[in-house]
Amino acid sequence: MVAAGGARAIDERLPTPLYHQILLILRSQILDGRLQAGVLLPGEEELARQFDVSRITARRALAELAAEGLVTRGRGRGTHVTQRSDPPPIRAGVEGLLENLLAMGLKTQVTLVDFCYEPAAPDVAAALQVTAGEEVQRAVRVRSLEAGPFSYLTTYVPADIGRKFSRKELAQQPLLSLLEQSGVTIGGAEQTISATLADARVAPLLNTAIGAPLLRIGRVVQDAAGRPVEYIIGLYRPDRYQFRMSLDRVRGEEENTWSARVAPTAGGKRSPRTTRSNSVRPNSIRREKLK
């Protein structure tokens, strides 16, 4: 069944076109496995009735699904969900973030889309703790797996550090490796995790549709002295990249909270657990110091 209560699942008051709202619902059900390979989707008339839209709107939603390769359509045969053979997504643990990224850089392919030096915008200046307008290195890279692109990364580095490596080197090596080769001792990082939608600039490079949901990770990497040496904004396809965290229930005198569990080391032993409480508060933005 597709989207029980379809008419209530879309909202004509939203700026997003109705066909695209239907597309997002169907795409989500396909990628989540609720609509499995071979399943016959409702026809245009039935879909239009379920979502209370015109047949033209329903037809466009199905056409967009077909253009993405999620369904196949045939006259007299209907619309069927396509057999998907994509490998499972990369699952990176938050507790070993910097090491995970280094390993990922060695296992994935990177395309350097842009590389330049420019004045720091106010948000970049605040993240790197430099003066607005001060020169910084900006680079845009797309990382890909065998199945296709999964991340769109925009990085900013103070110019005095950035000029220690070249565009060619950045196209061939992970940025963290280049920073360390430049004499930077990585001390830690702060990050925020949120969500966004693919725009007209990012969508083609990630081989996804405009308006597709993306995982957004903002991260400031610091050296051992606490100086910000990199500000990165990563946009990830959630079907190809996921974060996973194991949690322990911590019982306190006044309230119970969740605490992140440190993953096993290569030798199979667990590192000491963090004592930081990861309780969640509504309407708040968490910026966790990585240790």
C-alpha cells in the first residue's frame, strides 16, 4: 500500500510542488524497503485518487521516479519498483570520527570540483576564529563509492596553512593527512548534525534529485592548541552514508540520561566509556566535543 491517507500526506500550502511531495513519499518508501523490488505501484488514476491530485500530477511523480531509476514503466504493464543492487551504506561511528574519515579518504574516490582562495564570509570567519574578509582556502570535493557519489564536501582552511599544500595534492590525498603533513597536530573537533535538501548545485553532483533529503554535518577541526584549522560542511546521501552510535542508559539521582558507548578497538577491547551525558533537550542544538 502506498502512503495510507495519501491526501493528508501532502500539503498544497507548501512551496514544494505536489508532484514532488508525492515523489518524496514514494522514494522514501522504496529506499526504506516498504515498497520492495517488483511491487506494482498504483496507476496514475489510483495514485491521483489516493493523494487527491490531478492525473497529470500523479503522472509526473511516476515519471520522476522512473527518471531516477527507482521504477520501470511499461504500457500495459504498469509501474514496478526496480530491483536495487546498491551495496549497504557506509556506517561511520561518531566516537572515532577523525580516524574514520582518514580511513574513508583512503578507500573512496574523490573529485575536486573547486579550489580557490577567497575572503572569509562571516560564518566561515566565526568558525575559523579569523577576521571577516581574511583570506582562506576553499575547496569543494565530491566523494564516491562504487555505487556512485555519496558526499559533497566544502572545506575552509586558514590561508597560511592551506598554502602548504597544492590543489593537486588535495585531489589525491585526504585533507586531514595534508594538514598533518603540514605540521598540524590534530587535537579534536566540534560538530553539528542536521538535515537539508539538495539544491540545483549539489543535486547533479550527488546524482540525486533537487529537493532530495541530505544529511548535513558541520565540523570545526582544531589543532592541539585549540586553534581551528579546518571548517567543513559535508552533505551526505543518507542512502549511502549513515552515522551509528551505541548508547548506554545512565541512571542519575534526579534524571536518567543516555551516554555514548565507545566502540571496540581493533584488538576487541573497549576503550574507557565517556562520562559525558548525551541527554536530548527539545529545540536545542547540540555541539559535542569529540575526544
